[in-house]
Amino acid sequence: MNTQVWVLGGGPGGYTESFRAAYLGKQVTLVERYPVLGGVCLNVGCIPSKTLLHVANVLNEAKELSPAGINFVQPEVNLEQLRDWKNKVSAQLNSGLAALAKQRNVTVIQGTGQFVSDTQVQVDSQLIDFEQAIIAVGSQPVKIPSFPNDDPRLMDSTDALNLEDIPKKLLIVGGGIIGLEMATVYNALGSKITIVEMQEQIIPGCDKDLVRPLMTKIKKDYDNIFLDTCVKSIEAVTEGLKVTFEGQSAPESEVFDKVLVAVGRRPNGHLCGADKAGITIDERGFIPVDKQQRTNVSHIFAIGDVVGNPMLAHKATHEGKIAAEVISGLATEWQALTIPSVAYTDPEIAWMGLTENDAKAQGIDYEKGAFPWAASGRSLCIGRKEGMTKLLSDKKTGRILGAGIVGTNAGELIAEAVLALEMGATVEDLALTVHAHPTLSETLGLTAEMIEGTITDLYIKKR
């Protein structure tokens, strides 16, 4: 079999690249090891997790209405029905992708692909000759070899999303985004949550002031949060998993019904035989690429998790379009100035551009504005006053350098800040933009007014 473009991996980056290349006139063959397209994100990642997080948000909102005089009976959770509903959401999107592949004449082959050379791949028993190739093999959860990984009570993120049961006591190893999102789901469904994180704060890559409202809330909701603490060992015992800790505030050991290990993901660069095509792979499994997504082999490209952090679906889709356009002869390259990050926790946290930690480390002279949602009418209306919106701007030019939002729908709200940075907008531009009232989005304009000194919703000293 011959193809112009061979794509290995049917996740967000792989199918985006395939569809774009086909639209631009290329003959495309897409190889995916699972029977459906969508990859980790659609099948065992962002889509099913957000489906369950919606359930968690509804359950939490029902509880939060009690002070307003609205009381609900204790909900009854039918796990089998909840799993089916979650799976139907993914299946609907799977069907849509299959239809799109057919409409674009993309050949989809289910199987495991391995490079034989820089012009041939083996897909199970089939040999495919290609002119150009794109590697989109993604990543997988990190497993700690010393842990009892064959015990079903020890879960990774995929296991956690399967919702086999709701453990009474659940330990989450890792205080990053994946672990905290799963904590949100299981806490809402009734589990008693303990989180252990090796670093001094949860979501270590995020500014402390953005993390603080979330930390304040989950301290009340969860059994324990152990920071600056590591797990020394996990032992399978009859009554559960006995976990031994090392840290000042943690107990020596404790038994949990289940343990979720969410300490990161590792790239799959070593799993597709890329070395047989002469492709460079680093010791961690990442495949280095240039701004056009080219590997060191000029007609082979790579995108998504396998090319480096951040491991985010929206980064992969953007890279997929770039690779497809370069393959099709268009003059394009990676020019995005920022990639937004979102933790779909309760409250949500979103940030983009320069963080305050980065600005200080780089010695950048910046202005900071922060607007507390306790002064937002819309936030008070929905009973959530813990949020905050923050902007960083260049002290000389006023241009937006970064932004962070913590609060309801932060992941949706960050888009305006991303566009502002990409368009080279200043804080004055944001401050003079008329935002609807009362909305959460107006907090971005109000934050800009904080920097400009024109705000009337809060008192600040006259400049």
C-alpha cells in the first residue's frame, strides 16, 4: 500500500492534521490502535473527565443553595447509568470523527504502526510506503515501578474515569491538574479525599495567589492535603492499600480503599520504532521538532505530547494544522505567543502568558492588577465570591504579558486574555472595552482599570 501522508495516532493532533492535509489535497492514511478516533483526550481524558466534572459541579451547586433556603434530598448515584452516560458523550464525538474522516476521504486503519525505515511503516502485517509522515503517538500515565501496579485498587487516570466504584477513602498521589480534577469528581460522589504532593503547593506551575482560593476551599472539603510530602511505599493488605509517607505533617502510614497515582505523563516516542527511521528521540521519549514540526528527518513531522510540554490537546491540534500546511507547501510555522492552561477544579483556575513567578525569575519590569470577585456582582449572585482575576502588563508599554483567573468558568474567561496578548493589546485597550454587566467577563476590564488607576468599583489611592 502507498500513501502520500501517513499519520500515526488518531488523537486531537493526529485527526486534525489528517483532516487538514486531506482538505489541502493530500492522500492521507491515519493509523490508530483503538477502534475509534479521538485518542486519550476524547476517550480516557479531557472529554470523559469534563463530563464527570459537570456532574460534580451540579452536585456541589445543589449543596451550596442551602444558605438560600433551597434544600435537596441526598442524591442517589447510579454508577452504571453514570458510566453509560459518560461513555455516550464520547461515543457521539467518536461517531462524528468517523463521519468527518469518511467525508474527507481519509483512510483509517486500526492497528499498531512501527517504522521500518524513513519511507516505510509496518501496521500489524501490512507494509505501507509513505512520502511524508506525522508522528502523533501521545503519552501515557507515569507508573512508579515500586508500587503494586497489578493491584486493581491502585489506579491511574484511565482507571479512575472507569468509575468501578466510589471508594470511602481515596488517596491521590500528585497535586497537579489531573489529580485535583479527579479529586473534585470523587469528592462530589462521596469519597473522603487525601492529597499528597511533593512540592510546596498544589498545581506547582501556577502562581500561588491563583491557587490560594482553591486550596482554601478543598482544605475544608477534603480529609487531608499533605504538601512537601512523598509516598515512600504502598503495600497491598487485606483491608486496602497501606501507604507510608515521608513528610512533616503526614502520618507515618495510613490505609486507603484505593489510591490514584497522578504524578504526570510520559511521551511515547520510543514506542513507534522512530529510531529505525533515523529520528532523534531524547532520553525521556520526546521527539525534538522545529517551528514547522519537522523532526531531524525532513519529511517526517511530529506533534502533540510526544514533542514536549505542555501536554495539552489544544496545543496538539494547533501543531497538527501547522504540520499539515507545511506538508502541503504552505508557508507556516509555530507563531502562537501563548498556550492557555486550565484546571477544571472547583473553583476553576486558568492562566496564560507570563506567570508572576516567571516574570520575577526573568527580572521583567511589570505592572500587576488583581480584582477580587468579592466585589463582582455576578459572582455574588451565584454564591461564589472566592475568585480573582489578575493581569500582568509591561511597565513601559502597557502591553498584556500574562493573566490568571480563579473562579467559576475561568477556563472560558481566559480566552479574552489570550486574544488580547496575541493582538498586542494594552491594559488601556482592555479597560476601554465595554463589557456586559453583570458578568464574570467584566472582571478582566476591571482588572485592567486597577492597573490604569481608573477603577470606580473599588477604592485605590489616587496616582
